[in-house]
Amino acid sequence: MTQPSIEQLQALEAEIEQTLYTLIDLELEENFPEMNTRFAQLLTKVQATKLIDYKLDVLVDPQDFAAETFTLLQCLIEAKARPRKRQSLLTHRMILKIWLRKNQRFMNEFLPQMF
């Protein structure tokens, strides 16, 4: 398996950060279908960089990556580890909720402004 280049990882980090801001705006607008679509597109890019597989299993050590990528990978691991009903599939929305909750910028800057 080839490792992604530094440029690819930097571009992915920027994409994750930009997507986070977009998702926060969509959350405020309560545009949940668009949130799911944007997040699914982001996960596809993360998969193309070979950081996760098609089952959303993390293939790398998250600590080797920049802040936003690290947070996203950690949230994927946490979401996969959470117990859920056998009939219930892991959804992008479930992962997204964990990601937004764990992201420090969201918690410190945006969440207080929402109330």
C-alpha cells in the first residue's frame, strides 16, 4: 500500500477543515441532507487517500496526522466501537455528531454562539 504524499495529506487536512466549517453552517441551517452528502464526500476523499477502508475502518495511526485529520480518524474509531443495535447501521450522521462534538473549534467557538 503506497503512503499518501505530504502534499496529499496537507490538501486533505485543508479539505477536512473547510468541510467542518461548511457542516457547521449547514447544521445551523438545519440542512441535514446536505450535511450527510458533504460528509459522505469527505469520507470518500479520506478513503481515496487510503486512511480508511470501505467499511470505515481506520488503516493508519491517527496520531501521525494533523489536528483535523486526527480528530476525524479518532471519531471514526470511536463511532465504530460504540455499541448499537444489530439492525442499526453506522450512519454518516452518527459519525458526524461525534466529530462535531469532539472538534475543539466547534466546541469553543461555534457551540456557545448557538445558544
